[in-house]
Amino acid sequence: MSKHHNPHKLLLISFLLLCNAQAYSAPFIPASDSVVLEQLPFKASDPTTRELRRLRADLSANPRNLDKAVTLAQRYFQLAMADGDPRFIGYAQAALAPWWELDKPPVAVLVQRATLRQYSHQFTSALADLQQVIRLEPRNGTAWSLLAAINMVQAEYATARQDCENLRGLASKLIVVACIATVDSLNGKAGQAYLSLQETYASSTTIPANEKLWVLTRLAEMSDRLGYADKADTYFQAALKLNIPDAYLLAVYAEFLLDEKRYSEVITLLKGRERSDILLLRLALAEKALNAPRAAEHQEVIRSRFDAARMRGDKLHIQDEARFYLYFLNNPQEALRLAQENWLGQHEPSDARILMAAALAAKDRAAAQPALDWLAQSRIEDRHLEKLLKAIQGMKS
Amino acid sequence: MMRILITLLLLMLANTAYAHKPSDSYLILNIEGATVNGQWDIALRDLDFAIGLDGNGDGEITWGELRARHDAIAAYALPRLRIQTEGVVCPTHASTHLVDNHSDGAYAVLRFVAECNKPPSTVELNYSLLFDVDPQHKGLLRLEYKGTTTTAIFSPDKSTQHFELAEVSRLRQFLDYAKEGVWHIWIGFDHILFLLSLLLPAVLYRSKKHWEAVASFHPALIDVLKIVTAFTLAHSITLTLATLGVVTLPTRLVESAIAASVVLSALNNVFPLFEGKRWMVAFAFGLIHGFGFASVLADLGLPQDALLLALVGFNLGVEGGQLAIVSVFLPLAYYLRDTLFYRRIILIAGSILIMMLASVWLVERVFSLKLLGF
């Protein structure tokens, strides 16, 4: 009797496989009327839905009413911030349609247009709009604060600081101090900036909730960069307790927890947030570290989201895509290419971080140079970047 | 005022909070003669925002609610896509409604037909879906005509686009696909290694516990012919079946099975699993490899009206490439068959290396990882 495996069995198995093969194509007809296909962001009975419906109806009856249009656009923008859903940005833009293409629209529209444009990383046109606003209304606090924000992203720290100074008398003392402190913390005066903001916050009374959220988030980020992990955690937790939905807060707290290797907390924090690409990536990073059951599934979803974005020609996500290539696909070369492309448009600590990490993984010391130059020029104090810097300097060139 | 200020300040560094995907629709237009067959995937979120879908207002859209709005969806969407050939509008009518899931949620799939008055040589498309309520919406078009695919993106700035429909020579198409066939077997390391693993012992025979060189070329040639023919037959069968849509298998299963086949065929050279019947193994696993080729061919885009042409061209290309590899391998192997170098290093050590490599592939493909750069 032959001890060798029977090759006939192999033939049989292959035929069985063929017979049981199911053809599957993508579009389908659901099995029954009760199958749920999609969850909407809000129920019809939700106060937000009612409010939006009212504002929308109001506006379509009077599409050229500036106040109504700006109100609706602002409301949509707030929703985009809370949820991270860019469809709301599109809706906001549609509300401003009668003025959107004008070179010199009313100031209220200019401010909104700049807000929406900076959200889509169209920094140059956003800055142009804001410069116009400042010329027409030198005391427009919203414009100054937006200018500060954009200049910070582009690492124009001296200009950003001046923009913050221009807020004196237009915003609360706390906001002015916070604005200046944020710039300073990226510009070599982190310790001082942190103390001054902490003090001002502690000594301020009756702070509106939104202001609190903003200040606490800044304090958390500053303490994280300075290495005060416990304090950072306290600030993050306090910000979360305010119960103001904010996609950005969730994203940065998740980053912090990932750095601290507190992976299960990331999973708890971001549960149910898979619709947001940013949050999904952070969730997947935690799941990967823990070998959680949904890690592979989420990885596939992320990949298809990036493919979808590429199909539509969007490049807003490349920072995260670089991280995806580096940490999920083990492809440091592609990660580096994306990180370099990302660096062309923005110079924030997270941009430097991925550029340096990718350059390190790809063993390409020269590629990290722009980040290193920025580190030297800005004199930023950030413990994560310092660690990467040491690693890069230790590389054989 | 202050609150607005703060909310805006919250923007600071919030660029990274840019999240979900903005609104897209996926439009496929297939032009056959004077008829345009269309499939338009539109997000349920977008349809709900534009015309309302949530009948009972509970925040969920069910198939029942969607079905009730099918006419309204067609009435909303189709007028916002104008298909014109040589200045004449081609009237559209909806045919079926289905559903599909894309990366960011569920979409209504609207299939429709446009009848033009004659087969077009140019087509002009005007797309205006959702732009009035969401100017960030984009229409992602795939236009198929005689085997060629063109893609385009519609946005408010580019809502009208022209397309020239080129005639592609049959010979050119055939040669293109044949070239692709050759290329894909050249870069198909898994296919090559599978074949080579089975062919390595062709110039040898097992005597007691060692490999001995065959005395003459004839048995080696016969062995190679049997294996190559079996492999070719098998993968041609499944390549054809899969390409014609008769049978489909999930990619992950196919790719994993291919890797497994390489492991087994290499293993056989170290511990004999199926002696003397390697052609059967070549046939059995060749069936699986054929599915692998089919997915490559599908990715290249298949012209519905020249399907056979593409299939035969691609398959011949694969055979040609294969033949080239084998005709280099066989004389070399025959020449070296007596040497210990061939019988120990190339056969045994080589097979072990192949096994290791294929095992890594197997792990990568089963668990969707990337451990190697190739």
C-alpha cells in the first residue's frame, strides 16, 4: 500500500471547491424590507434635526438673506467640528452659494469662507480672505484668531504671536493668554507658556464651556509635549467631562493614550467612532497593539477609505496615510514619500513626527532634514520629537 | 460673539480633525453600440439630505423605506445627468434599483439605460447631482467603450466633460493582452516557483533513498511535457471559467491556496508526497493558479465585446512566457543533473528555500499582512 499521499484526492478537492464556489458581485438586493441599510447622524425628532430643518427651510425661502445664510453655515460648521464629517462643510458652503464666488463678498461671508477653506487646507486663499477682513474691520476678533491658527499651522510663529496680540480687547484675557501661550509653547518658551496659561486659567472665573474645552485641550497638549504625562491626562479627562462633542479632542487624547501604551482605553474612548477616518486609524492602531479581533477588519476599511479618497483626488489625509503605510503595511518607503508630501503643506509637531519616524524606518537620514531644520529654527520643546531626533542623530549616515 | 470666536479658535491645529470622506457618487457608463448602460451609486446619506428617505424619522434607513422612494430617486438623479452624443440628448430611463456598501456607508445603486440615436464617436456628459446642496460633492466616472476604460471626476468646476471614443484595432488589443500575459507570468514568482518546484526533479529519478540522474533526455522531456501541459490545461480552464463569470472564488482564498501549492510542490522534493504523479498535482493546483490569473486579467479591465480576444491573448501570453522559462530551465537542468550541486543544493536546499518563502507568502495572504517587500 503506498504511503504516499494520493494525488487523486487533490484533484477531487479542487473540483469540490469549484462546485461550491459562489459567484459574488457587489450590488445586491436586501433580503427584506426591515433590513437597516444606513444610520443617519440624527433622528428626525432630534432637536438638532429640527433646528437644521427650520434654518434650511428659512434659507430656501430667502436664499439671499445674509444673516440666515451665515447662521446656517456656522451651524453646519459646528457640526463638522463636533463630528468630523466633511459633508457638513459642503452644506455650509452651499448655504453661502450666492456670495461664494465673489471677490469681495460681505465680511461675514469672508470669515465663513476662510473658515471653510482652512478646514480643507486651502491656506493661501483662506489667508487672502482674512487679510481682506482685517483691512475692512481691524477689530474683527474672529479673523485675528483664525489668522493665528493658520499661521501656527504654517510655522509662522512671529506672525501668529502678533495675531494673538491683536486679540487684546476683542477676546477674554484667558483666550488671549491661551493664544499667545500656544504659540510660545511651539517656539522655545514652553515651560513659561505652560505656567502662564495654567495660572490664568486657575484665576479665571465663569469661563464659558467652549472656552474651557479649548483651554484644557491646549494645556493637555502642552503638558504632553513637556513630558508631564499625569497632568496631561488630568487635563484631557477634564476636557472630556465637559461633554462637548469634539472630534479633535478625541483624536489627540487617543494619540496620547497610544503613546502611553494604554491601548484598551483607546478602544473604549473611540468605540462607535469608526465613521471618522481619523479616529478609525487611531482605534485600529490600538487594536493592532492588542491583537484585538476587529483589527484586520478595520485595517481593510481604512485601506478602502484611502483608496476612495485617492479616487476622488483628495490629499487631505496623507499624514494618516503615511502612518498607515508605516505601521500597518510595513512600507517605510511609501510612508516616507507621503510624509514628505504632507510636509509641503503643514509644519505641525505631528507632521514632523511622521516625517522623522518614516525617515528613520526607511533609513534615510537626509529625508528627515526638513523636520530637523524646523526643530532647530522653532526651538520647539516636544519630548516625542526629541526622542526621534536622538534616534536619527544616532543613525549611520 | 465670544462663543463664535472660541469655536473658531478651536480650529487651531484642528486640520488633523478632518475626518470622514466627503460626498462622492460612483457612475459607470458602458457604451455598446447606440446604447449606454449606466450604474449610478449614490450615498443614502446624500439622498436623504437632498430628497428625504427616512420615512418614519427614526434615524435609520431600511430597505422598505428606500424602496418606497425609488421613483423619487430616479426622478431626482437622472435629470441631473445629461448624456449627449453629437449634440443630441440620449433619453434615459431607470431599470433596476439595488444597494451596495462602499467605504463610508450604504449607497443606492440605480441602473439605467440611455438610448442614443446612433452609435456615438464622441459623448458629452453634464453632471450636476447634489452640487446645489453640497458643492464638495464629486461624481467619479468610469466610462467603458470597446475594452477601453476612461475615468473622470465631476465637480462644480468641471461639470461638463467631453469624451472621444476611439476605435481600437483588434490586433492591437490582442497583442496588448498577450503582452500582459507574458509580463504577469514573468513577475508571477509564485506561479514560476510552483512550476519550477515540480520540474526540478524531472531530470532525476528516485532510487532507494536518493535522487539519481536520468540516463537520457527522453524521460526528462516527457516528464516536463506532462507537467507543463497539465498545468497549462488546468489554468486555462479556470482562467476561462472565471473570466466568463461562470465561477468566482474569493481572492484571499485563491492567493492563499496558491502559496500553499508552492509549499507543497517544493516540499515534495524533500519528502516525497506524490511521486510519479506530479502531472496530476500540476493539474489540480493549476486549476487554482488559473483563478489567480483571472483576477489579474479582471484588474486589467475586460472589454465585453472582445472578451474572447482578451482571454485568448492573455492566456497565450502566459503560455509563451511559461515556455520561455521552461526552455531555459530544461537544458540547464539536464546538463547539471549529474552533479551533486544540482541534486543537493539546487534541488534540496533550493526547495527548502522555496518552501520557506512560500510559507511566508501563505502567512501574509491568510492574515492580510505584508512581511516581505515582494
